[in-house]
Amino acid sequence: MTTTKTKTKKETPVAGKKRKLPLAYKPVGFVLSWAGGALAGLAFRKTWMAIRHEEDAPDALDRDRGWGEILLAAAVQGAIFAVVRSAVDRTGAKAIERSTGVWPTADKGGRD
């Protein structure tokens, strides 16, 4: 009895690119993450100014601020950061896919 070996996705040339692409994507991902963090910080400062009409958001260790204000600032900052991070990551991944034809990560799961 003879068996024929069929090509799997891992044996195709595109799959070979998938193994090497995450390494090439790391510097691009780093730059995009850095820019995204700067954008998120700017967006949070503008949002906090619109919400509370203050230049500085409260810090968790600020003795003069109440729990509500500190938790509100943390929730707003976290939400903005998550949205910007997702938008930047998705935009970068789509750009890599358009330019190389390969999605930059091999796994289907999320980052966390």
C-alpha cells in the first residue's frame, strides 16, 4: 500500500515567509507601537481636558484627589489606550499583508 503525501500549508513557499515575517515585522511593530503610545497619550490629555477642564489628570498616588476621579481617569486612559493600540496594530498588520501577501502573525489568537 502506497501513500501519497499532499502538501500542507506549512510546506508551501508562503508558509516559509510566515515563519520569517514576524522577525521582520518586529521593528515595524515597535515603531508603530511607540507612535501609537504617543498618539494615545495626546488623545487622553485632550479628552481629560474636555471632561474635567484640567491640564493634568490625577495620579493614583495623588493625595488630594478622590477615588472616583482617579478611577475615572484610569478607565478613560485605559479605554483610549486599548482603542489606539488595536487600531495601530490592525493598520500595521493590514499594511504588511498588502505589501507582502502574508499576515504578520502565525497564530490566530490575540496578543494577551
